[in-house]
Amino acid sequence: DAKTTQPTSMDCAEGRAANLPCNHSTISGNEYVYWYRQIHSQGPQYIIHGLKNNETNEMASLIITEDRKSSTLILPHATLRDTAVYYCIVSTNAGKSTFGDGTTLTVKP
Amino acid sequence: DAGVIQSPRHEVTEMGQEVTLRCKPISGHDYLFWYRQTMMRGLELLIYFNNNVPIDDSGMPEDRFSAKMPNASFSTLKIQPSEPRDSAVYFCASRATGTAEAFFGQGTRLTVV
């Protein structure tokens, strides 16, 4: 699986959009980009995934660059409950990956 | 469905003892994954099964660790003998073929003293 690079931490004001970047310059053509988050000590929770097109669901949007070497997860209106560690994973098989260090997002009032 | 169920939630054991962690995947899911999370190494994939068959165990740290999946609704991760460095949170996850979402259990916090 391709390696990913994410910032260690980010802050966001409550109600504002949170934009979490991820670099995956060695991604292969058949690898998907997955985003998970882990709130406190709970098990990770799936957020969204994509191959090359931008994706949106009820939780977030995923923007993948045309060359697929980077992506951005967007939480459109962050709430305090969105404070968590966010993991960007690149893999051909959802779940078959070791998670990196992720980005600790802190949403502030 | 109740989700992925792991037991016990917490386990404290003495060094040298055998430890068995249990996981019940979501019904109908044919992939099962075992992960370990520590501060030092993050969330690591240990092993995963497809249709009860171990597919990749390259993440299993050493021979003291073993995992089985005797049927579609049950899996175990065993450590024998346990060591203090095995202290971690162990997660089990399951997924259905053709879907992207892996569902994680609440984890088992293992402390080896």
C-alpha cells in the first residue's frame, strides 16, 4: 500500500469548514483513498473513500487531485464532536492497511 | 445488528500467562481484521481473514501470537506467553466483500504486568 503523509495536528473553529490534507504521491492506479477517524479511544469509524472522482456523503466531502497524488477531506461545518484523529489510508482493500499517525483535529468553540 | 463485538473490554494479566481475545464480526461480513494500537506504533494490522481463511499474517509480531477463525461468526487472537510489551488496545474489524466500510469493534485493552 502507498504511504501517506498528513499534518500532525490542526485546529478548526466550530461551525467552520475543516480541510484535512493528505499526500499520497506513490499511489497506484488501483488504490483507493480511504478516510477514517478515531474519537478518543473508540474504534476507528469510516468516513468516506474515493478512487479519482470527488465524493460526498452525509459526513464529508473528499477532493482528490487530478494526478491523485494528494487529497483533502472536508468537514463542511465542524462541531465539537468532530474532534478526533483523522486517518488517510491508501489501499486496494479496505481494512487491509496499517494506519499512519493521522491528523489530530481539534474543533474549538 | 449490534456491530462488531469484542470481549473482554479490559484484560489485565501477568507476564507469561496466556491471553485470548475474542471477536464476533457483523453477520454476513466475510472479511475480518485484527489490529493492535500503541502509542509508539500507532494502529497496526496484525492479520486478516477472508471466508475464515487467514490471508495475510505478515503483521503478526512473533510466534507468540496466533489467530483463528473457526467459523464465520467467531475469531480469536491468542498470545502465549504474554509479555509487558504486548500491552496495547486490540481492535477487531469486519467488512463485506464489495463494500468499502470496515466496521471496528470497541477494542480490548490489554495490560500485561
